[in-house]
Amino acid sequence: MKKYIIISVVSCISLSGAALAQTASDALLFSRHYAGGTARSAGMSGAFGALGGDISVISTNPAGLAIYRGTEFSFTPALNIATTIAEYDDKFKDNDTRFIFNSLGYVFTRNMHNEKGLISVSFGLAYNRLSDFNGAAYVKKRAASSSLLDEFALYANLYPNDPDPFYEGLAIDVNAVWEENGEFINDYILEGIYGQPLSRTMNYRGGIGEYGFSMGLNFNHNLYFGATIGIQELYYRERYDHRESPGFDLLDNFRFIQNYTVNGWGVNFKTGIIYRPVPMLRLGASVHTPSHLWMKEELQTDMETIFNNPPLENDNRKRFVDGTFLEPPEKYQLTTPWRYSFSAAAVIGKIGMIGADVEYVDHKNTAILPRSDNDFENNEISLLLKPVVNVKTGAEIRLGPINLRGGVAFYGNPFDKNQITDETIRQTLKNTISYSAGIGFRNRDFYMDAAYTFMKQPRRIYDLYEFEAGGRTWYESAKLQTNYSKALVTFGFRF
């Protein structure tokens, strides 16, 4: 199956097809995780690796489960807002607002009633949201010198005996592209006129969530161990609707729609440790095995052409509609990189606490399986991607039953700039920074936390289509800038 372009508004990895290949972008889409979980964790930008005592640690450092002293249940609804500004001659702003569950969990702690040695054992079940793919964007202008039909004609000429049924083959079926004198052409080529109104609407849905089954061991209140079996589920859907209205004597307008969907699930294992050398200091470390993901992808394209005059002799129709589906769905497997995390925290009595997490992820080790059948794709991943260091820092100030929180998270750019020759693309390869703030109320049996996070993604290039001019290939592109805001509220109950 042809490698289809995934250009995700929310993933910060959608780069020009001329410079960065599709496979590397796909690999990142499903292997990058951001700070999530409860509102308390989000309010400190996820810097809980050494602090523990929060449901979110089941997906980060499970040793933090052993910090619990009792039984607890919590759930975290959230409102996720993606705002995209598209530059395409003019600027266009689009918002996408989604309600999601960011975290849901239950912890049971058994006290062993020992003065030394094993003090307690904690068991946890939790769901934590790791990534969100929701977003929307819109662009329009008068195209100066190209059309999506030019891409269809280009590929129809490259593969005249085997046109792709989802793209150029579909355009041929609805008479948007046809063969004349041994060459495929379209009405733009025939008329030699551009400047037509062009628009594209893009929508994205989905995310990655993880169900964690964990256990934590507390030794002497200064050494904590934990382990998690994680089951991940992922869903991604991209839809775009492309329209052009040239108003020719023959072709009046056309519409091309693509729906691309990926579903999958996977498993991984996490283990971690927290050590308290002195009462106020905590040091943590964790290791995450690669997630082995079983993926299924589906593609649907539809095209409609409206003619002022019938394009074929002996045909009275002025409207041609066609569509094609991928059956059965394409299946493949993906393994994500190992993750290594080191953390430190200071708990300053009843005043508050400070935490910092440093995570190392080598995205070069992402792979499509079986390796023997995907050498080209895996070499592409290894060439274009590089290791990154992600840093999360946060603090909490306690004012009686009220807690104030804030944090900053830094996510490194995963693409190797040395492998990118296009300077426009190189300028988009920047790090991502997230800011957060939160407030919480706690008493003996109940607590409620609220948090707000803001993430600004680097500007990126979105290719609408490619075309040939002057003996070389060009791309019709827009620039997209997406910001993500999330408001979370956690309700917790202690038993």
C-alpha cells in the first residue's frame, strides 16, 4: 500500500514531504507523550517522578504508588482546546474544543504492620491520557499557478499502467484527469489558466491512553519500588476536504475528500525506584520498555466533479461522483523507544515541594515490524530522528488546605537537523515548551484540584499537494501554528 501522508495539527511533526518522510512522522505521532494525568500532576507539568502519591505516576514512575498510605479513588475530566493559525496568503484561525477524560484511578494500600522492612504494599488501577491528536485548520486563497489536479496528472503520467485507485485513479474515474495524445492532462493544463478559488478544511481526532496495573512496595519509609504493566490504546483520524472552483467552460468545480484512520493497542512494562536519603529529599529513577503496538489503518477517498458541459460524447451527465475504500484494513506493528527517567524532589515540611524530572528517549530506535519487510522505512527513521531530553519542573506551595502550583515542561526536537537540507524546514525544527498552573483544596477525606496547561507548538509546513513546473517538483504549502490549552479538574476521595 502507498505510504499516505499524515499531517497532524496536534503532533508537531507534520513537515514537508519534500524534506521529511512520512514514516518518521508516523513513528513520532505514536511515540511522543506529554505531561498528563491528574490536575495536580498537570499543574506541576508532570514533575512527579520522585514525589509520588498521585495516580499519574502509574504511567511515569510506578514507585510513587508506594508513597500512598491509604485507599484512594479519583477521576479527572478535562477540556482540551486546540487553536490553529494558518498562513496561506491570509491568516485563518480555527478552534477545536473537546471534552475528554484525562485520568481515572483507584489505589488500595495494605499496611503490613511492620516497624521495619516492608511497611506497606499498594495496588493501583488507572487510566491516564498520554497524548491528544484533536485539532482543526482551514485555508483558502486564489491559487496562482497550480491545482490539486496537477498532482493527479503528474502521478497518472508517472504510473500510467497502475494508477493509485485512491488518488489519480479516482480523478480519472470522475473525468477530472484524462489521457490525450498519450499524456494525462486536466482542464487547467488545457486552458492554461489558474487563479481559481481554492480551500481546504482539515480535522483531526484521537489520542493515546494507557491502562496501568501497578504494584508499589514501601520499605522503611525511605525506599520505594514499583512496577506497572501498561496497556495502551490509540486512535487517530485525519480528514480533509479540498475544493476548487475554476469555472471553466468544461469543468465548473470539484471536491476531493480523504479520510484516514489508525486504530491500535499495545503493551509495555515500567519499573521504578524512589529513595529518601534524608527526610526532605527524594531521588527517583524509572525505565519504560518499548510499547509493542498492533496497528490497523484504513483509507477512504471520495471525489466529485461538476461540469458546465458533459465531458464525454453521448453522455448527458454534468455531475460525476466516485469513492473507494481500503478493504480489508492494512495491519502492521510498531515498537516505540525505551524511556529512561531520572528525578529529584524536595519536600519542605508543610510549606510545599519542588520537583524535577529528566527523561531520555532515543527516537532512532522506533521500528516498524517485521524489520525484514521494512528495511527502507526503518532506515528512514534511524536517519531522520535523534535522541531527545525532556525536562519537567514544578512546585507546590501549601497555604493551609489550599495548594498553589506551577510548572514548565521542555520537550526536545526529535528531528536531526543535519539530515535536513531545506532551510525553511530546518527553521521549523524547534523545541516545544509547555506552561502550567494549578490550585487545589484538600482535607482528610476529599480533595479537588484544578489546573490549566498551555503548549505552543513550533510552526510547521503543511503540503496540500505537489506539482511540476520548470522541470522540477514544487509543493503548494501553508504554514500552521497550533497552541493547545487544557483545563482539568480532579475529584479525589480517600477511604
